[in-house]
Amino acid sequence: MFYEDTKIWNQNTITFYFLDGTSQQKSEVKEFAKLWERYSGITFKYSTEKPPFFSFKKYYTITFKGKSNESTRGAINGKIRFGALSENKIFRKTTVLHEFGHMLGLGHEHQRLDRPEYLNDSNLVFSCKENQNQSRQWCKENFSNKNKVEVFIESEFDPLSIMHYRLDHITGITNTKIKDNSLSYTDKYFIAMLYNQNIADSTLKKMHKQDLWHQQKFESKVNRERENEIMKLSSYSCQPLQYPTKSKDGRYCEKGFMVIDTNGFSFAGDEFKKCHSSLKEVSKLIKTHPLCQLNSLELKRYRQKLRNDFAEYGNCKRLDSNIKNNQEFFCSQGYSYVTKLNNLIGEKTQCYPNEESTYQAMQNDSVCSMDKLEFSRYQNQQKTIQEKRLKTPYCQVVNKKYKSISCPTDFDYTIINLDIKSKPINNKCFASKHQAINAMGQIPFCQKL
């Protein structure tokens, strides 16, 4: 969208003077801005010399100092500031293209009078203030306020425009309708319409298709390089974890990276549960967090303390993998919890991926939190329930030996058929009432109505 108060460039070359910046910063600006050259037909030249004190030609200065990214607009002796460039190269490219769009005369797409209703939500200003760490006034001026000046060239509202603020940055919500990592087709069409009308529509479509392919390759390469950098990070006791790999206690991030210990187990604590997408975030956690500076002996002691801290809660205790409770149930992977007398809580064993989640489940279980009197009543109720389960209309679990059955030592329980003179229903013996009850539940004859 081009506004009436914008001064349009009437020269074939625009010179940019770098006031500061590293060689990498300058190189990236030149590389990314070429996309606007491709469609505007204007040549961008760059200099590290001081800009002229007075010139009939219009030019821009570029600085990398400050705390924000901003640009004056249109054909004036203006300034572009890149003071808050992202660590992520994809978003650095987005920022450069956005600010150069202002330089060519474009205003903010999200501040159009005819913008969609969802952009008028007053909560977006609050979200902007929270997520951008900016003042309410800045958010209102740069996001909420509508530009009421008339336009002399306009298109339908373009949610893909590079001149649209990314709503996931403003609101902190991902999967928004606004995606603008590069120039949209409409951006290219109208910049060509304004500055480079010799480009045929069919040619512009082909160029746009090529750009999409190049952008996809660019993003894939950047993401791959970033992932490789992150995966190289490590300390005495910490390392990054990337999906689909899981920690040995079952934790993972579908998107981004977790930080786990060098033995493959996750750490307790919110900072280690978080999924990180930024190299800076992962690097800071690994380099500065005290748990990431432990040596092998200290890490072993930390793990043991964690196991002890999460072993019991109230009337309950944790059971590790393949350890059976009294009801003969167990978790082949992960952990479960039982009463301190090793009895099942509820109707079936629940399995949890790690010690911390098992401990949290114990904290949330009312049985684990009962006082002595309540727990005593609960245990008596469970005994009554178990006694009732020893018998069905046709079968019964009994503690009795029959001459026709040769039971191993300590296997004293059998299931009898109540219809046929209380004879054993089969030749199986069981070590506990619970085993026999579970087996009886699998015999159709015993369960028939």
C-alpha cells in the first residue's frame, strides 16, 4: 500500500551509507535487499564513507546501533536503523526486507483502514506490550492505530505482505494467519507497478515462483545450520536433545530443543521442561545453569537425591520398571506408584514416563494424601472389596490343596467350580489371592450370568 504523503523515488540508483556495523551485518543487508532491486529495477549502491553534507540526490544512512528496527519512508535523505536484529538469520532477512520496504514508500499493511476485524482486537496492544517489551504508546502507534491517509495505489488486504508485523511475535501465539518471511506476490506486483512497469505479468509470476523455491532452500539451510550449532553445544553435565529422540525417562520436544543430562535423563525444574528454538537460549542455559556445571560424581549424587526426593509421598511410594505390586501388575517401561504396603490404587496400574511425573501423580492422588484414620478406613474398604471379588455365582478362589493338583511350594490358591461339588476348575495354582482373582476374571464360565 502506497500513501499519498510518500515521496516516490525518481532516480535509478539509491546510495546507502553504512555508519557502523560488522562486515557480516553489512554483507547480509546487501544480500537480502537484492530482492527489492529485482522487482523495483532500482540499483542499490553501498558506501562506508561519510554521507555528503548536502546533495540534490536522495540517499539513506544505515546504522546498527540502538534498540529497535525502524526506517523513515520514501525518497528523502533518511535513515534505516537495525538495532534489534534477530539471532535467527531468517528473521534478520525479514527485518531487512521490511525496513527497505519503508524506504521504497510502503506503509504498514496491518494499519490499513480496511484491515480484517481480528486486527482491531484491543488485547493485541496488551500482547504487544508484554511480548515486545515496548511501551503501550509504541504498540498503539506501530500496531493498533490505523493510518487514515488516502492511497493512490491499493490492493486487497494482504496478510502475506512483508509490511505486516508478524502476529506470533506481537502476541506470542504461533500458527497465526500472518506469515511474512519474504516478499509476497502482491508486494512484488505493486512495487513493479510503481517503479518497473516493463515487467510483464507472466514474467513476474515466473520470478515469484523462483523466489519461493530459493526462499525454501534458504530457510532449510539456515534451520539446518542452526540445528547443527545447537547440537554441538554441551557442558560437563548437559547436552541438547532434538525430536524425535527422547530422553531415557521419556521427555522430548516436538518442536525445538530440550536440555538434558549427559547420561540421557531429563532434569527437574521448569527451565529444563521448556522447549527452546533459539541458539542463544540453549547456549545460555548450558553455559550458565549450575546443574550444567556438575562433574560426573556431582551429577550422580544429584540423580540419587532426585530419586530419593521423588520416591515417596504420604501413604504412597514409587515403583520402578518391572517391579510388581501385590496385585501382580507392573510397568515394563517407566514408573508406577502404590501404597506403602505395595497395594494397587484404583482398578489398574498407571505408568508414568519419569520419576518427577510419578511424584506429581502421587501428590494429586487423594489416597496418598489421606491422614492415618482416613487411610485405615480406605484399607478396610479395599479388604472388603477384595473379599467380594473372591467369589462369582459359579466360581470361587480358595486357599485349599487338592490331591488332584500338585501345587508348588507357596502356590496355595486355586479356583473351584461351585456347580460341580466344589472341584478345581482347572489344574492351576496361584501364589496370591490377587493372581487367582485376576485369572478368574479371564475364565468365561466364571463370569457368565
